[in-house]
Amino acid sequence: MSCDLIALANSGVQGLSPYQPGKPVEELERELGLVDVVKLASNENPLGPSPKALAAATAALAESHLYPDASGFALKNTLAPRLGVNPDQLTLGNGSNDVLDVIARVFLDKNSSAVFSQYAFIVYPISVQAVGARAIVTPAKEWGHDLDAMAAAIEDDTRLLFIANPNNPTGTCLDFADIRRFMAQVPERVMVVLDEAYVEFVGTGLGEDGLALLKEYPNLILTRTFSKAYGLAGLRVGYAVSHKDVANLLNRVRAPFNVTVPALAAAEAVLADADYLTRSQDVNRAGMAQLCSGLDALGVPYIPSVGNFIAIELPCAAGPIYQALLESGVIVRPVGIYDMPNHLRVSIGLEQENARFLLALKTVLNSPELKKWVQERAQ
């Protein structure tokens, strides 16, 4: 074939690299012949799904021959009163990544720009570049968003601004009062996306969440997910909360039937399982304390996090340590793609999983092979 198929794509897509997810357990078992692998790479809920959600999804499989309710009526009407909004303010997605992509497609084109921070969620540059828009990346401040720099970076053609709060992969979180002050500076023509995928893990000490600002700022869009605290990562359910006119636009572009029948049923059921959410938060809180204590004992620095993960800083490029951890049966997440080559992101697991990681990390850091590798590169 003489035709260059890559050249047929738009220029933004030509320059993209595919999103790299965390390594699946099955892949590592297959590659290295391991058993009893611990995965702490993808910020998944270590409790497994809620029994109520699992039962609802299983029952819903009997309707797999039917298309889902494209409007998501039942889920929206369960979710809306919990958020204090109307159902017409909601847009459902195949995970919140899907919603972020829809937002970019609605508001960006090759003649516009979007602002996001250094070290922010990798989906933002992917979605921006895919539609041919220009990315404006602002320097981070203490591994998090510098709102003053982001406000100053807004240009005449800027139409979108992304804030991850808490941020992935660094785990930093902005104070609500700072976000309120920031919104007052943003022109009405710029849509602000406040990505709150990890909001359920944030302690009350940091104040309110973005819902309190929706009535004041029609140019604000919140995105959330059922993948993390609600334990439905494999079923893919996310949503946006916005002004009803913005939701109307998003729903024009959103793919029909983008959330499956079992996923809709499971999401509705898990909202009714308050005990599950409380257990998820408790396990995360205890696990975070366990990891921080263990990392302190090892002398390994880390970025303080309010999510269900923590980014640790290593004395060298993370690649060899990541590989050694894999060989010990522990999967974590390298974050070199975020320009953090010396860091690994570690998801919070169950107590025994966290202990397994800490022991494996201690063994790797104390290994003669690693010490020799570090010394050779320091010369």
C-alpha cells in the first residue's frame, strides 16, 4: 500500500501517543510467570465492588439484548437530589474520561486554546490535541496548580481551562476559597472544568467542593466518576454537572447509549450503599497513614496526597525500581510521562497489600544491584 494512512488523520491525532494504562495483573503473570500479584497502579478501589452494585449489575444482564436508556433517567434522578441539582444539569459518560473528551469536542477547535497545569491529568493534553486546539501549560506550584499563573495564561482564544482537584498523579488539592477567588477572575467566555474524580476522599478540612459554585458561575463544569470511591472502574460510569444549557450542548455530542445497562444499574445501586462509601473512605484513610509511616521509616520522600494514591520520590530514575518491583509481584505506576521521571505513583490498597509493597520497596532500595546502578550514574 503506497498511501500513508497516518497522514490521513488530522494533525493533532498524528502527534498523539496512546494513553498508557497501568499494567494488568494478567499481563505481569503471563510475562514473568508470577502468581499472587499485587496491583497498586490504577487507583482502583481495593474493596472490590459494592455487593449491592454487583447484584444490580448481575440482574441487569438479563436485559443485555436491549439498548440502555440513552437519557439515563433513573440514574440521573437518583444522583441529582444527592448533588442538589436538577437532572437536566447532568451529562453521563463512559467514565469521566469520556465526559472530558466530550467537553473538549464541544468547546475547542483548531482556532482555540485550553489551559491546564504542569503535572495535571494526562487526558487533558490528549483531548486538547485530538481536536487540534492549542495547549497552554502553566508551571506547577509545589506539585499542584498555580491558579494565579493559570489566570494569567488565559488568552483571547482560550475557551477551556482544566483543574484537577485533587490532582492526579500528585495528589495535591486546592483550598475551596482559592478556587472561588480564581473563578471571579476568569472571563465568562472561558469554560472551567473542575475535575473532581477523587473528591470523595477529601477531608472536610479543605472546605466545600465545586457544587457550591455552580449557581454562581454558569461557565463552570464539574466532572466526577464512579470508578474510584464507588468501586466501578470496570463498568465505566462518570458524569458532568453544569448549567443546563451547557449540559444540553454536551448531550448533543455525547455518544448515544454510552453507558451500558449493567453500569447504569450498578451506579444507581451503589449510591444507596452508604456503608460501602464509608468503608472505602476508612480503608483509604488507614492505608494512606500506613504508607506514609512506612515511607517515612524508609526515608523515602513523597508528595502529601488527599487522593487514594501517593507519589513517591526515588533517589534515581524510577525505571529500574519499577521493574524490580514488578519482578517481586508488585505493580505500581511510573509517571515519567508527566515529566516526573524519579517518581512512582502508588495506589492505596488493603493493609496486607500496602505492607507487601513497603517490604518489596525496602528490599529493592537495599539491593546491591540498585546501589551500584545509582553510584555509576552519580560519577
